[in-house]
Amino acid sequence: MTGIDLSVVDWSRAQFALTAMYHWIFVPLTLGLSVLCAFFESIYVKTGKEEWKKIAKFWMTLFGINFAIGLATGIILEFEFGTNWSNYSWMVGDLFGAPLAIEGLLAFFLESTFFAVMFFGWNRVSKKFHLMSTWMVALGSNLSALWILVANAWMQHPVAMQFNPDRARFELKSFWDMALSPVAISKFVHTTSSGFLLASLFVVTVSSWYLLKKRHIKMAKRSIIIASVFGLLASGFVVMTGDESAFQDARFQPVKLAALAGLYKGEKKAGDVVLGVMNPSKKIGDNKNAFYLSIKVPWMLSLLANRKLDSFVPGIDDFVYGNKQENIMSATDKIKMGKLAINALASYKDAKEKNDKEKASAALSTFNKYEQYIGYGYLKNPTDIVPPVAISFYSFHIMVALGTLFPILFLIFLFYTMKGSIVEQKYVLMLGLIGVFLGWIAQEAGWVLAEVGRQPWTINGLLPVNVAVTNLSSGYIKTTFFTFLILFTLLLIAEIKIMLKQIKIGPEVD
């Protein structure tokens, strides 16, 4: 701990957050819009009507713009594992590298192979082959997300691995146990379905603009119907997998659950704060109220966490100070055992170098006993196990509030479009104009919750961020931070300008 430059840790976290949040502007739209394009083209192939071909080509053009710029930020994001988080890459390369390699070899291969056919093969291949290519691009895009999310889910809930004390590395035991862990499956479905939802909002937003301008009315109406139905189905999956995520947080990341709920003292029949203003002067262990103002749904948090209305949900104080009645160990005890594991590992290495087999065996036995707490040994204070509570709470509630609004929005648009009066509904269309921007806010809030809620860990419970960081100087990381900030901002401005230009042109021009 004494040799770690905390400014390097902070700037590395800031740079990764910057890259991830910019990247996440493009990713969910790519996931959802690729599938919507495939649906539009499927209708064209089924009906043979040219207007559906124009609709498919128009949305495909916008998809291509977004895909290209998102690709640039994604490549930089993967490189940062080797630059800013080199210690992490060394310790988990055997595990983390496997899904990333598959993402590159399999999913990206599907995208790149069929991408050219999708965009340039309209008059060069048969309708069915072109449709297959479009579906392959959609499949490849979402498979890319699958392997990235498998890797991220492993950081949230490390499974199927063992620590090698001779190499000081985590090694993979079962790839399929890693890929099919409940957290990985839930995270994949939740992320992709939220991407489908965002893409539906994007189509509704652009179509609303056309209807307000009295342009491309027929195309806009048809697009709204498909997007609204698609968005409603996606919303259902988002709600179901969001509920499953809360249940998994209670099992695998209970401190994160307590933080996002703003729960300091554990409760039976715990209520869920659906609306609240947090008290910034509240400290861990004191008796101040956590909220200035709050509206609770009784028993809801117990139901979300344990599927039982009368169950006990531990709070932040329980994890920091322990709760013997509920068999919860204090962070202080975990830190002590973590230090024993670290010291035993050092003794084991020293004994191995001196060829002292007896001492090495004893040290290894001690290490194996306390191995599961090794990450805690790098923490200074018991309160270090708690993620930023206010950020976790507000990001969660912003995500949930907006997620509740979206299916209502889709129902309204579907109702008025099917009724034939959507063009006259000026205020509904104006609400539709901001739909995609609310969707992006919900997306970013969800990503912030996932990553901030995992703090202080890079690998939950095993490797804190201050150990995973690079050995580069903070000056280098500051320079690249501002370089990326300028670069990503220019890319975002470029995307917005190109998108707006293409939207103004509309679907008539090829």
C-alpha cells in the first residue's frame, strides 16, 4: 500500500470511466438498431414492397454511422486494460483474455464478414442472402456484447477459477462455468434488451421529428409501430432481468445492494425507497437519518433481495461492523484475515526460494485457509468496502424511474398510431423527440451503478483497484485522459453532425 501512488489510481479510474461512458453512448444503439434493421428488411422480403426496403435502408444507414464511431472507442477501451491496469491484466489474463479473444475471433468475424454485404450487396446478391447477412450482423453485434459482458460479470462475481500461489495469478478452471454463470446470463439479457429499448426510442424520436415536420409520414408511422412493439417487448425483459439483478446483488454483492437502496441499518420486512433525497452528512455508523425525504414501498426491498416479504436485508453498518445475530463478519475481521493471507503468500514464496519445503508447506496451508479474504488485506479501513452511496442510490433510481416511463411512452405512441391520429398529437410527438435522450441517461445511469457499485473492487472481494493499477506515472495518464477527452468529444460531435445530416436527407436518397 505504501508504494502505491493514489493519484495514478484516481486518474486511471477517471480515464476508464471516461472511455466506458463515451463508448456506451454507441454500444446499446448498435445492439438494438442492428436487430430492428433486420426486422425491417424481413418485412420487405416477406411483402416485396419497395417502401419497406427504403425504410430498412434508411435505418441501416444510421446504424452504420453509429457502428463505425462506436468501434473506435471500443478498441481504445480494450487497450486500456494493458496500459492503465497492467497489474490486473497480469493477474487475470488467463481468465479475462478468453472471452475477449472469442469476442474478437467469432463475433467480430461475423460482423466484418457480413457487414459489406449488408451495406453494398443490395443489387449484387439475392434478397434472402442479403437478409441473412443483415441478421448475421445483428447476431455478431450481440455476440460481441455477450463475451464482453461475460468478462464483466466475472469481475462482479468471480467463478470457475483458482489462485496459483506460485505465479500469483488467477487461472481458469472451467470456461463454461464462467460463461454460463447466473450473473453473466442476467447481465447479457438485461444489457441487450435495454439496447433494444434504446434503439426503439431512437426510431420513435426520429420518426416524431418527421411527423412534426410533416415529412415521410407513411415511413414514420410504420417505423413507430414496429419500434413501439419491439420496445414494449424489450421493456418486459428489462424489468424481469432488472429484478433478477437485484436478487443476484443480494447474493453476490450485498454491499452494493445496501448502497443502491440507501440502507445503513439492516431490517426485516425492509421497505424500498422509491423516491428520496439523501442526507449528505450521514456517516457510516452514526444515528443520523439517511434521507431528508423519502417515500417507501413497504417490504419491497426484502422481496427484491430474498423473494420473501419478511426476510432480513443487511445494511451497510452490518457489513462494516458485523452482525453476529445474522452471521455477518465485520470488515475488520476480513481485513485481518486478508493480511494473514498476504503474509502467508510472501512466506511461501520466500520458503520456495530457499528450498525450505516444511516452511513452504505450512505457509501454503495458512494461505489456503485465508485465501478468500486476500483482497481485503490491501484495504486500510473497514469503511473502504463501501462504494459511493449517493452515486449508487441516485443512478439506480434514475434508471428505474426512466425504465418505468418508457413502456408507457411506447403504449401511447402505439395507441395513437394505430388509431390514425398520431400526426395531430403535437405534445406526444414532442415527448417522443426527447425519448432517446432519456434512454441514453438511463443507459449511462445503469452502467455507473454497475461499475461504481462494485467499488473498491476490480474483482469483487479479491482484487481492489489500488492493486490492479498500472505502474505508469500519473502525468502520462493525465495526458492521455485529456487526449481521449478531446478525441471522444470530436467523435461524438462528428456522429451527431453526420446523423443529423442523414436524417434531414431522409429515406428517399440512396
